[in-house]
Amino acid sequence: MTAPPIPGSSVPPVTSVLPDDAGQALLVGRIWDPATGGPRVVALSGDSAVDLTRLAGTVSELLELPDPAAAVRAALLDPALGVQRWATADVVAASLAGDAARPHLLAPVDLQVIKACGVTFVDSMIERVIEERCAGDAARAAEMRELVGKALGGSIATVRPGSPEAAEAKRVLIAEGLWSQYLEVGIGPDPEVFTKAPVLSSVGLGAGIGIPRFSSWNNPEPELVLIVTSRGEVVGATLGNDVNLRDVEGRSALLLGKAKDNNASSALGPLIRLFDGSFTVDTLREEEILLRVEGLDGYLLEGRNTLARISRPFEELVAATRGRHHQYPDGFALFTGTLFAPTQDRDEPGQGFTHKHGDVVTIRSRHLGALINRVGTAEELPEWTFGLRQLFGYLAEQRQAELAQMQE
């Protein structure tokens, strides 16, 4: 099924999707190849996306190599690999046009588990408290925001999670009857870590993102996504949209699965940027992630996720996800949380922001490019049908075809 194109008078040029310094970036991901009926692992080289499937059948396998960046650079120089190429501009154009009949970008991960950390910024933590106090009722948001804001003030913003100061803040808040499960993971010793989406279910650049019919209060969550190997090494990053249903989670945190995991509710892309040379995990500690929501009704919302304000370091979030307590043999992608919590009214005063069908969501950062998606109804978007059985079957067929060619 072909998704409706991203609205607009023209398809944005490829330069608007790639990082500002794309010429120096080592970018890998996946392309759907209609000719073979399956996903191909690719790396960008000049104006082309080069097929690296002979080097690694999956992105997970590629990233498990001892030095993925060096392996990719060597492969791009090896005439025996990367014989098949696609023009990057054509692939990006097809992705943004929702043209499934042409080669287009998929989410850049495959076998990795999609994990997410929540409540890692004070601003969004307070909004989670408000959702809880409202019990998912958007009409009460303005009133509760004022009440909670007065009670918490600005002092909590500087509290280090898990510190003695945080423990004292918790004691005071409990005494005032304002303690919340969101404050527990926001300033307590343990961060929130949950499974966002099943393996292979995330969508990529240009795909529709899904809001279920049962939600009337929801928002995008622009996030940095760390790409982590089975060894716990962060080897790169991409952008993500952790689509959030505020009314559902606000009713009860036990409905987190219903609020977070729906058809096309996890978007990743456009590509993974591998750490290499001047681009390292330290580059990302100061990264700014920009959000732009453009409605068919002319509505415009802009926001900013400044990673320098994250309350826990990346290493703490990774360690809370993987360790002796839990392993990920195929690696994982880790949403790191968002500073952004939209409070700008869209329709009726006091009810804040919620998505409408057709919204175009652009999540952009200097070093990672732009992830652009269009909001649709989860029940009407293309169903997720390509799972692990299909992937393994496809890889086996491709291997058999290669062996047959070698014997000719």
C-alpha cells in the first residue's frame, strides 16, 4: 500500500534531510528494494546509497562488527561489495512521496529492540505530573499546570536524580500531597526504561505515523536515539518520534503499552550516523533537536529539545537498560527522552496541543538530519506485515541467489 505524500508544493531537496555536514558523515541505514522484495543495508557515499548487504545482511549484524565505521569505509572502497547503488536524491524523494513502488528508506534499525527512557527532562516530567493529576482530561490541563507549577517552583530543576537533595525534595513533596510516580523516575535513583515497539515495527522517513482513533489528546516526542550494540557500546545515533497519547497514559501509567505501542507509533531516521573521527557521543551532549508541526489548517507549532538539559547522562540510561540484569544479543535503539511537552493551545483555550490528521512532523538536528512524517489514523495506515519470518526468508533467498550466480 502506498502512503499519501508529505503535503507541500514540492518535495524537499535531499540536502534538507541529510545532516548539515553530510559530506563528512558516515551514514548507514536500510532501503526497501522493490526489485528483490526486501530490505537492503546501505551506506551513503557521495550522491549514492551503496548496497552493503554482502557485507552484512542486517544493520544489527553490521554494527556488531569489531569496528563498524572502519568496516563500512573499507566496504565502500571494495569493488566486490556495493555493486548496486541508488541515487540518494531519488530514494529520499520516493520516501517523502510515500511511493512504495520505488526504492525508499525504512527505519534504519532492524533486529535491535526498541527501548525508551521517559521523564529525563524536568519540563516534560512536570507535564507528566499534570497528565496524571488531570486523569487524561485535557480540559483540566491549564488549571493543574498552574497548581503544580506553584507547588514545585523552579528549585526542582537543578536537583540531580538520586542525590540526597532529590531525596529531600521527595520527602517535602510527599508531605504536601504532591508526590507522583513521574517524580519518582524523574528525580529518584532509577530512570524509567520501557520497551517502545516490537522489533521491525518502526517506520522511517516519509512514512505515516499513527494516532489511534481512541485518543483525543496526543503529541509528538522529538528525541535523540542512541544505537547500542550487544556489548553495550554506543556506536551511533539517529532521530526518533516517540509518539505519545497523553489522555491514555494520563489515565493510568499501567496503560503505558496502550499509549506507546500502536501501529506506526515509532518513527526512526532518516539514517544512523556512526561515530567516526570528529563525531562522537560527546558531540551529542550539546545537540539541539528542533520540532516543527505543520497542520493542513495552517497551524504551526515549533519546539526545541536541548540535550544539554537532560537530567541523566547517556551512560546512566544505557547502563539502566543493559547489564547483568538484561542483555540484548542483537543490540538496541534507545530513545533518550524529550524536553519538549507542547502546552500551546491549538483549538479551545486551556486544552493545549493535540495532533490532527495530516499534520506534518519534522524533527531535525544539525548532525543527524531530518525525520519527516505525516500523522494519520493508526487503524488506516498500512499494516505492519514484514516481520522476522519474512526477513529471514528474504535473506535466505538472497543468499541462495548469490550462490547460484557464483556457480554459473
